[in-house]
Amino acid sequence: MDTVEVTTPAPLAFSELALHADILKSLETIGFTQCTPIQSQTLPHTVQGKDLIGQAQTGTGKTAAFLLTLFQRFLANPIPLEERFASEPRALVVAPTRELALQIEKDARQLSQGIPLNIMSVIGGTQLDKNRSRLRDEAIDLLIATPGRLIDHMSSRDVYLDQVEVLVLDEADRMLDMGFIPDVKRIVKATPRNRQTLLFSATFNQDIINLAKRWTNEPIEVMLAVDHVPSKSVEQRVYMVESDKKLNVLVNLLSDSEARRVIVFCNRRDETRKLSESLSRKRISNQIISGELPQAKRVKTLEQFREGRFKVLVATDVAGRGIHIDGITHVVNYNLPDDPEDYVHRIGRTGRAGETGISISFACEDDAFLIPELEKYLGHKLELTQPDDELLK
């Protein structure tokens, strides 16, 4: 297995890659000219059909890296519609969460402007019958799916994976954490053995390494040199505050004119509901997003947040990964997460795309004990301060 460790590679323009003219035109239309490190280190290999194991976190450009690989294959090897059958996608992307699958679909449509491709997603909680009709009646180029819903469609013979040319497994570590690996094994087994496989994971433990070796063939291995330190574009603040004063501090923080678009993270669903109601009583425009909401509601809420219809999104960790919303000015950890990795993912929602952001965490008597483990994970001490009188009033 050839390993490429990415540190600070030389800048690479998309025009230097042997990409189809239609792809370059689409990239130019949306203003993408330079590859991110993960793109510059993977695309030269993947567009040649090589398998890949990539360590890359959300926000590194990995989604575009694998989507451009797929689009290049489609355009370089066109198959006339009359030679294709419905129910048989040419490429399959498997993602652990509905939000991530929808984000990949959105990115795919943006990156393929002007390229005649049939792209669709199948996820839990949405339009089963409508998706079944499309799968059975249309020739799909790119299918994006969550494991459980894809298994449903496989079981009811709506989709067959024996013509899949490229299989992408995104956030493999998350799929392992969520218990999806038995489903993913079944999905992989249904695809051709001579397929191209691209596997991405933010972390690699021995279980992921074993699966990656089993599912890939002489892969290129690209490991982004990412440590646990959040982006330098995020200013981190930790306030030592009593539980019964957290709401006051939050409300005063939100009154700052600089806090234009804010995500507030809670650890549990019931906490999001309680906090949302409290903010509404204070006349602060907000909505919640958590796993208990119907998928259609979650999608609508995220779109309204993107459009600036309300100021504050109160969320559980369902929004912590795979969600790209521009212009998040502040992330607030109303509760410190139990897992230090979730802390990094949460605050990574701000300070993106060259912008700066502010992360504010509340450490009260119930969760202050989590700080030493978090500091050990981050590799540095966190500056703990008391909220000033203006925030406490």
C-alpha cells in the first residue's frame, strides 16, 4: 500500500489535472481554481482508477475530491442511455447520516453544473415510494445513500449494485460507531469485485484498517496531517459558570451584534427543547435540530438557517458532523460533550472558508470534570475564565 502523508503540499490548480473540459468549466463557474491538500494528493491517483484510503476530516474538501473522480469517469467513459438499465447506478456513495448524504447530493449538483448527470439520494425518513419509482424507472449515474435505507431498497429489489463502477464509503469511522458495518458489508458484497473503492475516515483504528484492507485493492493511502488542534481561525473561550446562570450568559452573548449566526450545542434532545423554549420566551429567534425530528423538518430547518431566517440553531451532535453552513459566527457548547472528538467537530462549524469564528463553552459544576481529558486530547491547556458582569446580568 503506497502511503502519501500530506503536510503542506505544493499548490495545485485544477487546470493542471487531466480533468474533462466540462468539469473544468463547472469548477470555473463556481470559482474553484486551486485544489485543497486532500484533493491535490488524491485526484491524480483516483482519476486513474486507483483505490484510495484517505484520512480526512469534514471541511478539508474530501467530498469534492471523490465527486470529481466520479464525474471524470462518467465523462471519460460515457455509456449511451439505450445501453443502460434502470435500478443500476454507475457509482454509489454511502454516508452514515441523512444530513451528510443530503450535503453530498447538494455538492454533487453544484459541482456538476452543465453536466447531464442523473443524481439522487435515498435516505431514511423521506419519500420511500417516490424514490422506489425513480430507482425502478430511471438510469441513475450517482446514487448517494445511508446504509439502512439502501438495504431496504436492495431487499425490495428497487436497486441492484452489480454495475457499480465506483464505491465511496464516507466517514467510515462514524459508520462503525453507529453500528452500520454489518449493513455496509452487505452493500460492499453486492458490488462488483473489480470496482474502484474510495474510503474516507476522520480516524483510523484497527477495525477500520482491517475493513479498508478487505474492501480495497492495492490502495493509495493518503493521510492528512491533521492533529486534534482546532483551526487557528477559531477563538476558543471557556466560561466557568453555574448551571442556573448559563441561560443569562447565553442570552447576553446572543445580544452581541457580532453574533449573527450561532449554533448552540446541547448533549440531549430534551435539553434542546427546553433551551429553545427559554430562548423563545426571551424573543430570540431560534429552531432546534435533533434526531427525533422528522427528516423533512430537519432539512427545512437547516435550509432556513442557511438563508438567515433565524439567528440561533439549537442542536444535538446530529449537526456536529458533515454539515457545511457558511457564515457561522459563534458556536456555543451549552454542555461540554462527553467525547473530546465531538468538541473539535462542534467548534469546527465556525471559522471555515477563510473566516474567523468564536467558540464559547460553558463549564459548570456538572461537567467541569471533563476539562482535563479534553485538554489532553487537544494537547494544550484551555484558558478558563469567569463571565464578566455584563454577561451575568
